[in-house]
Amino acid sequence: MIMKKHPDNLHDWLEWQQELHPKNIDFKLERIKSVYKKLNIDKIAKKIIIVAGTNGKGSTVAILESILHQNDFSVGTFSSPHILAYNERIKINKKEAEDSLLLEAFEKINELRGDTTLTYFEFATLSAFYIFNKLNVDYAILEVGLGGRLDATNIIDSDLSIISSIGIDHTEFLGTTIDSIALEKAGVMRPFCSCIYADINPPSSLLSYAKNNGTSFLYNQNDFSFKISNDSWVWNGKNGTTVDLPLLPLIGDFQYNHAGAALQALEIIEPDIFYSIDKIRKGIESIVLLGRFQIYNNKPEIILDVAHNADSALKLKASLDKFPKKNTIAVVGFLEDKDVYSLTKPFVSIINHWYCGTIESKRGMNSDEIKTRMKSVIDDNLIKTFENMEKAFLSALLNLKNEDRLIIYGSFYTVSEFLIFSKKQNMYITNESS
């Protein structure tokens, strides 16, 4: 598609990008590789870390970003999807990219691409690469969009890779078994470089791939470990480093897997930072991440979480179990390719009322369809449906008492729509957790 008139604002550029390529997801990397080559970039940053995984990618990126930033490195991060603004996808030193910088990148990429079409995500990826190179950042931390092997972020070589977790999701693209999904994510590994697996018990296919690929593969409880106490946690690294650190501002014990992997990556790629333990501690304390068990309000208690697959739903349930039990309302919105059963069944014993809304997206599952799929595990009388998320939020809030809990989850879109709704309603935030 040839652009008839250059947009002069971010919104119009993004609208155009969504129509540029006929497919939303297209794993034929020849197109993006050809445009990247025209950008004539030697290396997007002095050092590059790529993060793949079913869940925990965003947390791992945020932890690395915060620690490196506190240690005076210039850090560019690329992550997706965004929650409130596109600019969140590309950050420099923890600050969202300015519109002017994004527009400059868009103009350059569009000028060079010729007749080559790009997906929305590919355009974003190349924009991040262009910006990181232009600003000469010390570190580029790239979050894989989907899978790994054929993801746009993987067209360049990283210095180190992290795989945060392996679970069942996006089966139409990655396969239906843990091993097939693991092999797709293993594609981010590079020979003679290290790959850190944040979880315990890695799938055998990951171990085999690393061995055959000549990748140094390290994993949780084998090469590094940690122990959590009431007011701190101790991390032990592969090379003998031991540090005592403040508790994470992220809720959920599983987040220590991501932090442990991030520290192991840094022990390998930037070992001298462990001479500045105070800066690491400050980095840990300064982690900011929206939508991951984010306690939006205290009384009544409102919790936001982007959990959108079976594994993340179980982790959300485990985190909720550590809080006192109370009358709980859930507002959910799912995308049409999601398994509603696995996203709702874990919560049967702790959620008293369900409010289902339809996400404002072509991919959003209709709320009546959500209810139909929920009825196999949840009493029909406990489920209400609404034509959109805003009406679901409003109804839930009207029925929420001060001593109750409201949990909003199911998708990045669900959390995004609530934050936009709450801003319109001028809702007061009593506690903003990361």
C-alpha cells in the first residue's frame, strides 16, 4: 500500500500501519529483514538481550531495565502490547519515546521500504531498532512478540537470551505441546552465547536445542537460586555471587523467577555491577510495571491483572490466595482465541459474581459466548453479560461494597479499557502498585 499523504500525527500513522499488510501476524521474515538491511544499522546497541516466554517477559524486561538504569547505563526497551499508549512499547531510560522520535522513525522506515509491506508489529520493531541505534544506547532489551524463532525481534543477533517460562498459548501458531512451543521459543538462542531459563525443570527440548546449538544453557535451581524471607531475599549466582536484596515491588512469588534470571543474565553480561549492590537494590525497589497484580485501589480493593492464559491464571489465583478471603467480583474480557475454561476454572472457589464484557477489538470474544463457555464450571446465576467492557465495569462498581474485592483480568485490552474508563470517571487511586 502506497501512502497517499504522509500522516502528521501518531494516531494517523498507527491507523495506516494496521492496514498496510494483509495479515496481522505473518512469520515470513524476509520482508522485515530486507527493510532492516536498508536502514544500514551495524548494531542497534552495544549489548542486546532478548526475552522470550509464555508469561513473565514484561516483568523480566522491567527488572533488567530498572537495574541497568540505576547503574547508569543507557537502556532502550521494546515491549508489547501497550496498555495505555503506543509510546510504552519503546522506552529510553524508563521514559516513553516522544511522538516526534516515533514519527521520525516511521518516516525513515516508510521511505526505505519501497513496495515491501510490513505488519503493525514489524513496523514497531524496526522503529525501536532505528531509535536505539540513533540514540546509541548501551543496552537494548527486546521482548519477543510471539514465539521466538520467527518473531520480528529475532532478525538480529542478541548477546544473551532469556526464556521466562513455557506454557500453552497461541497454539495455532506455536503448536499444541509444551515441547513444540519450547522449540519455537528456543529459536532466540545463539551459538556461543548464554540462554537463561527463569523457571525450574526446563522442557527436555530446550536442553537438547541448547546442546545442539552450542548455547550455554542455565536454569533456575540448577545454576542460580534464591530464597525469600519476610523482608528480603537472597540470590545466588552461577559464578559465586550472593546478594541480599529488598523484596520485589511485584506481587507473586513467581516474579522472583524472573528477577533471579535477570540477575543471572547480568552476572554473565555485566558482572561489574555487583560491586554496586546499593544500585542493584535501588533498581529492584524502582521497578514499575502496569497490570501485573496491580493494586489499583485499597478500599474497596481493586486488582488489575493481564492474565490471559492457563499458566498466568493459575499464578493470579496463587497470588489471590495469599490475601484474606472476601466477597469478590470479577470483571473479565477475553480475546476470541482464548480458552475460557482454563481462565475461569481456577477461580471458582474464590469469585462470587462474574461480570463479562466484550472487549473493544475485532478479536474480542462476545460476552454471551464467554458466558456460554463458563457455564460448564460456573453457576449460570452468578454470571452477567454486558455489550462492552465499560458497562461491565460500571455495573460491578455500583455493586461493590467497601469491604469487597474487585478483580479485573483476562487480557491486556481488559486492563487498558478499565484504566481508560477510570480516567474518564475521575476515579481516585489510593494505592498504585507496580
